[in-house]
Amino acid sequence: MEQISLPAEVILSHSHQALGTVQLDWSPQPGAYLDFEGQTYAILERRHRYQFKAGRYQLQKISLYVQAAQRPLEGSLLEDRWILGDVSCRFNARSEIIRCAVNPYGPCDRCPFYEVLPSSGAPT
């Protein structure tokens, strides 16, 4: 299925101030980061706007509620998502919001619970 670029309205969450509109070719999820007009924002909420046309509802635009943020220094890009922490660790949550259950505040480089994630093809 072909991905269609939709307009996304960027809105500051705390003041509800509209910052502008951007065309996105990816599906923004809460917890992801968005670079817009030289500033980085964390996406807090996503709302869809539909229009009834030709007897059915069609997605017209997306509203993104954001707050100013800095990308985490620790983490990596995994499947088009920014993942906190060291993804090679067995306990990593693979999440944009929480690093892991045993050491949620990090940092990963000095964690006493670090264990290398076993490869999926290796016998256990």
C-alpha cells in the first residue's frame, strides 16, 4: 500500500499555540521526536481529523501536540523509532519513553544489571 503524505498541524501542548503545518511521509507516534523549523519537539499526542466525502470518512489531517525537547543523548534509531538506552541489553524496553524496568533512569553504561541480548537463532 502506498503511503500518502498528509498535512500535520504542529501545536504546542501547554498553550495550544499552533506552530504551523508540515507534510509528513511517516506516521508520527507519541514519544517520537519531530524537528520543525530548527527546533526539536517531543510528540505527546496525535489526533486525526476526518472529512465526510463521497459517502465515507477520509483522513484529512493530523494534529500533533508537542513540547520543546532535546533528543536523548543515549539511545538509537530502531525501526524508524528513537529507542532510549542500549538496545543490545536484555532488559531494554525498546521504548521511546522508558529505558528499562531494572534501571529506568539510567545511564546504561554503568548499569550493574546489563546483560547482552541473546541472539534469536542461538540455542538457549
